[in-house]
Amino acid sequence: MKKIIDDKDCLHKIIEHNLLQPAFLNKKRHYPTMSLNVYKNELIDIVINIYPELPSRSTKDISFQSIHHHGN
């Protein structure tokens, strides 16, 4: 993961790949976040979640789905 974070070209390719998907910008979102798909197969999804600043600019008591799982 550190290599992905440090490699600006890799991050650019992830953003570009998502933006080139026809449904990406029109995707229905349930939270005020954006998700960039990085890798997906039948066992795992790796996603970059982007959290924009809150309108209040508050950084106190922030938590987002802290404890959760998908499936069994």
C-alpha cells in the first residue's frame, strides 16, 4: 500500500480509470464520500475512500463506519 501511496503516477491511473467508467459520476452515493476502485476480484475489494471536509469544518468526534464487515 505504501508503494501505491508514494507513486503519484499510480494514484493518477486509479483516478483516471474510475473517471473513465461511464457510471462513475452518476453513481448513487449514500454518504458524502467518493470511492475509487483500486482492485477487485471474487475475494477482495480494495477501495480508496475520499472524505471531503464537513460544512462545519469540525474535526471533533468524527467516525465513519468504524466497526463493520461485509458477509460472514
